[in-house]
Amino acid sequence: MFMRIKHPKPAIAFAIISSGLLILSTGCANTQATNSVQIIPPSAQAVKALLDSGGAEARFEFSPEENILAIDPDMRYFVQENVPAALSPRARLSYLLDSLIRPSQLGLTYDPGITLNATETFYARKGNCLSLSSLFIALAREANLDAYYNEVSIPPSWDMISDNSMVFYKHINIVVDFGNDGQEVVDLSVDNYEYHHQQHRLSEQEAAAQHYNNRGAEFLNQGKTDQAMRYFRRALYLDPQAGHIWGNLGTLFRRLGQQENAELAYRQALHLNKNDQVAISNLSRLYSEMGNSEQARLLKKAADSFRKKNPFWHYSKAKAEFEQGDFSNSLKSINQAISLDRNEYRFYQFSALVLHRLGDDNRARKQAIKAARLKLNAD
């Protein structure tokens, strides 16, 4: 089951993050990485030039995607047929969720690689966390429910798409606000959300920027650089303070061979967030290509430090090795992750899986028990 609905715990801590994204990267870096490296931010004129060089078309011609929450008559009819208006707000929420996930009705499925607006998601019946959230919010509002985007700081997660390239994921879901009657967190993805994760409300404009950033990343992975440029620039028009989008724009410029523009974009990303692990590593590689060996060396040192100190990097590495059938090295990597963080139940779950594949079922059971106990404490 991919739908989860939960009551948020009180006094939860909030943090500004970037959620529901595909952030192109070629490595990561320690959170203190730039302390020993001086990164001079680009001038305001240089930043403006990076955005304006594509012309007005790059920023404004996006109909019919202008409103990612727009709905059509079929979607309105769907709500009218499945969510009785006379019900209480909580009952309307229950009916809406049931109609969205029941196979005989809409039958939504989670697909982390697809970013669509609300209307597209309705007809495709699938999408990533941002797509499903957009559809849910649009339909919930049609059912007179107060729903909004919620950014969630899940533990870092990477997918290795090549030896030198990765995708870095974060997460988004929905909050339905019942006023004095409390709130519900609705999560339409696969077991990502937990109460203790930090989270905060995301504005619709910020969510639209995330949407365009995701689409730009998808186009870039497909080699459609013109479309990627338009979407990244549109995203930055909506949210120019989003450092990770500047980093993606830098990656696009780098692939186009525009090294000076790539450097400016990466420097702007680090100006907005000096601890941006993706931008630090990408800028290191760029400096190496440009012959700036000293800056490249310092940034690479920081990136290497991150790999050694971040348990989730080793966890992602272990998963990649497991998928390649390299179970011995996968076990070494997950053991390294555990040595760095002995309270993360996911590490023990994965360790149990690796040990089982290696035929060591006794140790696998012990790791599984540890995982269950840690998860129980976390919940």
C-alpha cells in the first residue's frame, strides 16, 4: 500500500529544505566543505545574464502548465461523484483518499521518475511524490478541504545512475488542515514519511519551481538540452533563491561545454547555500576540467571527506553494489554506514538482506531484530 495518512506530532521542528526533487549531481561533500575554500559569489549582473540570455521565452511561455494545480471538468465530476459534499471534512478526506487509491476507481500508483501537473497525473494515474501531491491538493480543494504542500526532510537518498553521476532525492507530501479539529499528513509515496522528520509548509510558487526543476532534470537526462534550459530558467524565475536549481543549471551549462556559465551557476548555488554538497563536488570537477587544479583539489578533498563521514552515502553505495550482485562489498559498505550511525533502522534492515543473500541467516535475523526495535522506538 503506498498511501499513508498520519496525525503530525505536536511541537515539530521545521527546516528549510528542497523536496520532491531530482537533483543532478556527480558526488557530494561534507557540510563544512567550503570553510577551507574561498568561493566568490557572482555579481548580480552576471546572475541576471544567466537567466536573461534565453530570452523571455525561457521564462514565460509555459501554457498550459502555468498552473500546476489546474483541474478540468472530468476532475470536478470525479470529486462530485466520489466525495459527498454533505459529509464532515474528515469523512470527505477519507472518501477522497479511497477514490484515489482504489484500483476500481482512479488507482493511483507511485513512480519516482515522473513529474506531472495535477491534470496530467489524473489521466496518467501515476507520478512522483510532487505529482501525486499536486493532484491530491487540487482535488481536495475542489472537495472544500484546506490542503497544502508539505516539505519533509527525509534522510538523504542517492541513486547511482553511472560511476560518476547520481540523483539525489528529497520528499514532499500534503497537510490537510481542519482548523480547530487538527491536521492530517497525507503521504502518497512509498514509506518515506515518519513523524520525527523535520518539515514545513511549502508555498505554491515554490512547489511550481520544484515542478519545473524536476521537469528540467528529466529533459536533461534525456539529452533535450533546449527544453531543460527553459524549465530550469522558469524554475529560477519562480524561486531565484533555490540554490539546488542553480546547481542543476550549472550542470546543464557544463554538459553544453559552457564552462564559464557553469562556474557562475555553481558559485551562485554555493552563495545561496555554502554547504550544498552537490554544487561543491560539481564545481570541483569543473575546476579540474578548467585547469584550476588547486581549487579542484581543495573541493575534492571536501567531497572525499563527506563520503567518509556521511553514513547515507555508504548506504546508497551498498544498495548500488547489491543491485550489481557484489554482496561482499555491499556488506562492507553497509557495515561502514552502521559504524557511523548505529540508530538508523534502515541500515540494519539492509544489512539483514545482504547477510541473507550471503547465506548467513543467523546474523541476518539478529540485524532484523535490531532494525525492528529501532523502528519501534522511532515511531
